[in-house]
Amino acid sequence: MTYRVQPVPQVILDDVRGAQKMLSGVSRVTAMEGSRHLTSLVGAPVHLKCENLQRTGSFKLRGAYVRIAGLRPEQRAAGVVAASAGNHAQGVALASSLLGVRSTVFMPVGAPLPKVAATQEYGAEVRLEGHVVDETLAAAQEYADRTGAVFIHPFDHRDIIAGQGTVGLEILEQCPEVRTILVGVGGGGLAAGVAVAVKALRPDVKVIGVQAAGAAAYPPSLQVGHPVSVDRPVTMADGIKVGRPGDVPFAIIGELLDDVRTVSEDALSSALLLCLERAKLVVEPAGCAPVAALLSEPERYGGGPVVAVLSGGNVDPLLLQRILRHGMAAAGRYLSLRLRVADAPGALAGLLGVLSTVDANVLDVSHVRTDPRLGLTEVEVELHLETKGPEHCKEVARTLHAAGYRVMG
């Protein structure tokens, strides 16, 4: 599916090539790793473009550096300001330090401490303002208006898009036989830049954007032909949790992208778990969106080599812990059961012995003795088990039934 919004993109291949020269020696040419598991699932070679291994842990350094490097001397002297909860903040902080420009970054009050500390270590002055991103953006814009500092938008500027487009040039160099590129979409800067570079050199290659279903502003915007907002976007993928497309990337995406698809929260957490277990890569939820698309509909991508862009790897350890639990549950790796046993010595030991025969790992056990529905000599046991997947869950249930236990739920 191709959407047409305006005939001429506002960023061209020469802009991206110029950005690539500017970034030489600054950003890394990140690795391209093959995935045997995804290749088997899709039926075509699948490669992972590892922007999670980029400096600052995401692609954001590319666009931030190009944008700040392009400022006039008097603008550099005034300093720059940005608003971000994580990746853009770190990209602006490092780019500013490399270019000798003073930077101030506004972050939400609840921003994860590791991201705040990293932004400070890269050289930015961090100010915590607002409890939601809109309030933080407003505070940064007010600071820019008051001090004359240049506001560095995370995606809605041609220099930002040109810098992010260097990812597309690297993909074509590293995987010249590519047929489909999947890239996560929030405001649209990365997807727009990749599309500009790839479509100019290889118009036969499909470029497909992926959004979290709970923060998918692009599908309705493309349908009506102009950016529209999503009220209260909700997703674990904070890197693509953007309520409204940027005007500049929207025009490019509407012209050049082949499609924008959405993925569920279950698919995102399963994708993060797969990247960690199979690829040995720490990837944040937003960076996992292309892998989530492959897991959700593998049959759609079997027409040739696929490249999935892992856009970032900055995930708070506490959030990672919760997402991994969610991902294991979504993958059928956890099983919760309620059943009734005799309220007698050895009854629980007998139940656990049955579970040991099918290699189910017991994580938690709780007893209920006060439910009026229980018989005088009964106790209800709730079990939380770690299993090996959906088939193992079925085997556990069959074994319990065969041993005479009645599973309540």
C-alpha cells in the first residue's frame, strides 16, 4: 500500500549523503546481524540492523549531530535546548559536547535515573520539568524563547531526517540484496530518512513502518491526508510513544513509505524477549517494533531478504524486568493453575512430585482454606509455574488430570 500526500519530499538523497560525510568518525557504522530463528519463521533471510549498539545507545545521535553542526556561529553561541525522556536527550547531549556547544535538556520529573545520569555525563545540563512529555516540551520551548537557545526537535526538521537517513545508506551497503526494510515509527524522523535514502537508490525495496497499536497516529493521519493526534497514547514502547506525526516526516512518509503497520503490546514484549534470548541483544521496546511485526505476521515478509532496524537499546532495568515477565507470559512460558487437594499432610508434596515428572518449575504456591465453597477436608492451591512454552503447558495440564487432580482454572 502506497500513500500519496505531496509529490516532492522535503529531504533528498544529496542531503543524506552530505550527512553521512559529516558523521564520518562521529557515529558508528553499526553491525548487521543475521537471525536464524527469524529466518526460519519468515522463510527468507532476516538481518538485524543494530542501532542499539550506536553511541548513546540509539540512532538519535546521527540526526542531532547533523542538526547542531549546521547551526550558524551565533546560534551555536546561544546554545541548544531539547526535551526528551531518553534517547534524543542523550543524542543532543553528546552531539553538543563533540561540537563544543552548550546544551540544556528538559526531562520529565519521572524520567528513569539511568537516563538522567547518562544525559548529564554526556555534558548536558538537565532540568526536570513536567510530569508528561507535553509539559516538558512546553518548558523547553519557553526556555528557548526566553534565552535564545536553539530548540532541537527530535524529528520534525530536515537536518534531523537527513542524519537518520544515513541508517538507510548503511543498510544498502551492508545488505545490497535487501527486499524489505522494517523500521519503527514514532514521530517519523527515522522512517522518513531511511525512505529518502533507500527509495532514491533502490525504489524496488519496500520500506515499511511499524507503530505500537496504542500510539498509532500515522494510519489515521495518512488516511485523511494530514497529521492528526492520538489522545493519550499508551504503550510500553516510550521511544515511539508520540501522539502526533511531525509535519516534515509526515510529508515524506506519505510519499515514500509502502505501508505503516501496528503491533500489540504482547508482540513487543515477545520481540524483546526473543532479541535477548536468541540474538543476545538488549533492545528497548521501541527498537523491537520491527521484530514484533515479523513475529505477528511472518508470512507477509517471505519475498526476499528482510532488514529489521533495532533503533535503540536504552531500557530502564526495572522496566526491563517487568517487560521480560510480560514477554514470558505472552510466549506461554508462565502457567497459573488453581486446583483442590486434600487438607492432609503430604498432599502438597504429592502434587509437587507430579509436577516434577513433567519438569515444571514452581515459582509460587499459595493456599486458600477459608472459601465457603471448599469442603471440610479440602484446600485450594494456586500455583505459578515456569514452563517451556504452550505445548509444555498442555502437557502439565494433561499430567495433572491423569493423576486425578481437578484443575479449577
